[in-house]
Amino acid sequence: MKKFLVSVFFLSLILILGSTAVFARGQSGTGLTVAINRNPANEEFIYLTHVARQYSTANNTNVEIVQYPEYEQVMRTRMAANDLPDLFSTHGWAVLRYGEFLEPLNNQPWASRVSPAIRDIITNDRGQLLVLPFDVDSAGIAFNRDVLDRAGVDPFAIRTWDDFRAACARVRAAGVIPVDIGGSVQDDWTVGNFYDWVAPSFLITDDRNNHRNALINGTFDWNLWRPVAQMLVEFRDRNWLNNDYLQGTWDNVQARLGRGEVAFAFFGRYVITGAWQTNPSARLGFIPIPSNSPGDAPTFAVGENLTLGAWNRSPRKTEALAFLNHLSAPAHVNRLAQAANNSTGLVGPGYGIDYGPLREYFEFGEGIRGFPYFDRVYLPNGMWDSLCKTGSGLLANTMTMDQVITQMRNDYNNLRAQQR
């Protein structure tokens, strides 16, 4: 998820003031506060603000949509203080991080309409549904079709990483950058994303040879991480990454994909939305994530995208649930899912989006297996940062592979110990 910079002073102020911190689009003293992890210029933020204003007028109340700079850090601080917004986005962590703070929603009128593709991911081991999902993040690899056509690459024929390597070689021979990794310090989440896409095919998805249980129970041999980590180094050494892989930003990735300056991007369909803002006529698409062996099959990374859950200790919980139910209407769910080019999180009569130019890719992906995002299930909470930092260290040659393996092992063991 894209992160936004915050000054050291401002972050310190947040940590000191806790629940009394007032933000640019502020924590309101009365009425409902709805916190989402979207930039105020984002279409979803703008639409939810519009809906909140209409709802406030119609119901003689005050519903405010807010966005905290460094959303994840602010929410950790607020969890520690047990002082959360009335409704808030869980950005992939409804169960593992925010579960104890969320009101179960099984009895809400829309609960039976939650898409089967996302229901298990947002339901805890007690069967409690924890958030309203507006869409289903079923992510593969985005691409520019014009670039692939000129290079003679059929995206639908890419099933294994060897197929993908062959495609990258053809794209590079045609004079275009195969993969944009972003890579700057301020956007090192783009490097972590690469590993979230690659790791499952090596460690999780092959039913005949996987390490799911070992990763979960703490017995995983971190030497098995070497081929996963090495893939990014291989792409760099073959000149398959953006030339500015130590300075490239998230905005660069979207723009270059839209302009046809790169072929592939390892992100969900939100990168396509951003690329179309640069070039609305770009021919863009997506494919499933390749497998690591011919005996396995391509998959999608599946998880939460835009969600809202209700703080279970909110003094305005009744009003929060009423607004949440208002947002469950097809018109709102469809609009928010369309903004991300994702399937709707609620299904049934009235729900659905216009796939438009992406229809053939959605149809191609029907029936493809989905696995939860790697770090959200198979790594302890807090280890996302390890993926980002060790990957960046390899790219910059400031870490050796042995150092990466050691740090991943130590972070894994330390974080597991803290969470017992």
C-alpha cells in the first residue's frame, strides 16, 4: 500500500497527543469519524466524502472521512491507546492486526452477500465477519498490451516464471524496460510487493511441494528464501528493471506503464487505474502470477482492498453501523469497486462493475486459484518491513544474500516471539 511521508515533528505530535491529534481533514469531536488509507485526491476518498456529506445532511448528523498521514503507524498508536476511529479501513489486516478491536458484523443485513472470494480472509477463527469489503483485491501482473504486441509476446501464454523470463528477454530486445520495480527509499513498499508476488509460487502454491505449515508453525528453513530473493537480483543483473531502480517512485511506475515505457508491473489493478490517468487510451491488461514449475499452475494474490470495520468500543457504534449499512447499497459498492477495477466485495442482484476494456482479462482469470497475500498469512505481523528493506539492500548491494537470509530469519523469530 502506498505510503505518505510525514515529518518527524508531526509524527512525534501524533505519538504524544494520541486521540487528541487533529489532522488536516480532522478527527471530529462530534459525529462519526471514518478513517481510510487513501490520499484525499484518490477517487475513493472523494466519493466517500461526497456520500458522507449527503448522509450527514439527510440524517442531521456529522460523518467525516479522514486520512491520516502514515496511516499504518497512526493506527498502531491508536490501537495501543485503545482509541480508534468509529469506522476504519483495515488495509489487509482485518483479522490478524485489528481483529480484537472490530465489531462482528455477521448480523448485518448485507453479511450474506459477501463474496466467497473474500469471506474467509475477513472472517476470524470464531466465524466472526469483521469488515464490509467494497471490492476484492485479486491481483496478478499488469502489462501494457501494445508493448507486448510489438515484442511478439502473448500474455496468455505466460504460465511459468521461465515463460515470463522469455517474455522479458523479448521485450528487452525490442528496446523497452520489461519490469518497473519503483525502488526508491520513500516507496520501498514497491520492492516488498515484488516478493509478495513471487514468494508464493516458490513456497506456497504447489500442493505437492510447499512450506505452508513450516512458515506458520515457526519451523521454516530460511535458506529456502534464497531463490525467492535471488529473482530480484537476477532481474536487475539482466537489465530487466527500470534504470532508476534505486530512485523510482510509485508515480513513476504508473506513468511509465501508461506511456508504454515498461511492459510489466507487479501490482494489483490499481496500477492500471493510475496508468490510465496518464494515458486514458493505453491498452492495459493483467494476467495471473506465473508458477515456479510446470507441474503447478498460475495463481492470483487475493486480499482486502478497500474495507471498513466498526470499532467495537466506539461510543457511537449504533450510528457507525447505520452508516456502514448505508454504504453497503449496490450504488456505493459498485462505484468504489469500479474505481479500483476490482470485482465487488458484495455479490447478488444489483452488484457488479463494468469490466470494460479489461473484460477479456477478467474472463481469462475465471477459475484461477487465489492465495492470500504472502506476508499477511505466512509471516508474523510486522515483517512486511523486512521484505522491503532486505529487497532494497540487495538492489543497492548494501546487503549480501547471506545477510538477507540472516535478517529474515532473525526478524521472523523475534516477531513470532513477541506475538506469542
